[in-house]
Amino acid sequence: MINKRLLIKHLLAHNDENSFYDKKRKVNISFKEGKAKFLKHICALSNSNPKNNSYILIGVEDHDNKIVGVDFFDDSKIQNLINAYLTNPPIVQYENISFPHLPDDKVVGLVTIRPTGKITSLRKNIWKYYGGSVFFRDGSMSMPKVFDIEIKDINSKIVEAIENNAQNNIEHTLNGVIDFMNLHKDYNPQYKVFKEYFVVCWSGQKKIVKDEIFYSRVDIKLINEQVLLFFSALDEVAITISEDSFKIVEYVNLGFQNANKYYQLEETIIHFDNSASYTIDTKLLFEPPQYDKKVLYHIYNTNNTILEKLKKGLSFTKNEEADLNNLPVTYLICYFNSFHDAIDKLNEAKPYLRNYSESLYQLYKETIRILRKVKYS
């Protein structure tokens, strides 16, 4: 089994960006331009490596390979995006890899691209790229090429050697468990060994509500691969463990004027097999809350007034401060109730929320995470 943290280090040490791996400071697939560029790189790496995996590292400075990290990204539906826009799409996996020197909420995104052996091309137009376009790697660049280009297998032995050097061992696993337990000692850290091989560590603040156990500030990590499986500073999580599975049910707290309610958002089940392999299945459970339209119109207009004051740098009353803290989730609820312009307002508010306070910007990011999951599903 590959230790993904070691794999990232070996990729960075091997060479600069080349025909089998790319590195990015960050990516943004919330907008067409970012989505198009991401798809272009996936297409180019898949076509340039027909017989070996290729990789994209996200959260690494381009000029000096410094690992700075990005936000935890838990979108299991990224394959749906790739299937929708690419012909002969490769199998793509996005994993969050933790590093000891990074803050708790920062990871390195590792994108693994497994080719099909067929030419991958854009299925339809996106941004400035035309449907039918084919991309290949030319050194560190993803470039459009013609269909009849000869595909040479030049990277298989190099990538195989890098992956072999990143294989896990007992020392790495034990160190990973000890590091996790020490780092999360204030949040009830625990571990479980599955199938005598896989080690899962998790931690969180425990809370009992009507005889049910929930956790907040949850970290869940597959130690063997150094993959962070779940991270959230805000949401409530229920955890169920069996002999061969680890189930996470994520809840979100939504509502108006302190009349909030917990709603199931997503279920994730990690199945561990006797063959030293595992699978992760996710299922969206979310049913958006519905409200009276007249009430929502009033709340939506109040939000818009608060946003205008925020943009102008005006001061807020005590009640308006409370409305400001609820602004991201209020726009989200309005959107779920067919106020389609609410998302435009939420995007418009982003830079102002970020400048106002870190805690408010964190609420915005959590809101966008919920929206992304629901949208892609």
C-alpha cells in the first residue's frame, strides 16, 4: 500500500513538473475557467501516460516546491464532472493528504489519474476550449495536439519506481498513529484496526442528544496511506463501526432566528476487504428545508440590506451582527427554496466576508461546501 505523503515527497524530489505530474498552488472548479483548466490537465496527463498513473499536486508553490496546503476538499462527485465533460474519461481520485507542519484545516490535494488506454478528449465546449479538443503534456505544459499523434510509453518505469519507494511499512504506520493521538489528545482520539491491516484514527468532541452520540470538530484519517478522510470544524457527525466498515453520517445545522434543526447531509461508508483493499461509497441524504415564501422574501431582503452595509463598510447594530453571522446559511436556504439569485449574492459577499472576520469566512466556506455536494449530486 502506498503512503501518499511519501509519494508526494518523492514526486516533488524527482523533478520539476513534467509529463506525468503537475503541481498547482490551488484550483477552483466552482467557475467555468477553473473547471476548464482542471479538465484540460486531466485530459493531457491521461493521454500522455497510457500505461501508468499520473498525478496533480494541489497546495504546492510552483517556484520552490514549498508545501503550503489548501482547504480540505471532500467532493466525492468529482468523477461525475470528468465523465460529463470528457470522452474516454480516466478514473480520477482526489485525496486529502495531511502534513505535520500544516494547520489542521489544511492538506495537500493529491489527484491520481488512471488512464483507460484510449485517447481522452473534451466531450463539449467549456470556457475557451472546444468540444473534440485533445490535449497532451509537452514537458510541464498541457498542449492541444492532433488525434493521430504517436503515444509513447516513456514514464511507466519512472512512475513505478517512485510508487515502489513510497510503499508503507510498520514504522510509518506506528508513527502515524502516535502522531495522530498526540495531536488530537484534547478531542478523544481513538483508533481501530480493520482486517489486521488497515488503521483508522478518528477524534472529535463527543455530545449525546436523545441517547444518540454525535461528534464535532471531527478528524478521520486512514493512517496506512496518510489520507484525511473527513474534516469539519462545524458539522455534527455520527460514527458507526463494524468489523469491516467505518460509517460516517454528516449532519448540518440549518434554520432561521435560532429555530435551527439538524439535517442529514451525506453518508460515507468505508468497506475494508480481506484482500488488503478498501472502497469508499458515498450517498447524499440531504432534503433541503422548505419555508413559507412570504417569510423568505422578508428574510432575503434583509440579507441584501446587510450585504450592502457590509460592502460600504458601515457599522452594524447588535441584531444586524446576528443577521450578518447567519448571512451565508440564509442565502443557502433561500437558494434551496427557489431564490436562484441568492447564490449570486452569496458569491458577491465572499471577499467582504473574508475581510470582515476569519470565523465569518469559515461559515461561508462551509456553506459553499454543502452547496457543492448538493449541486454535483
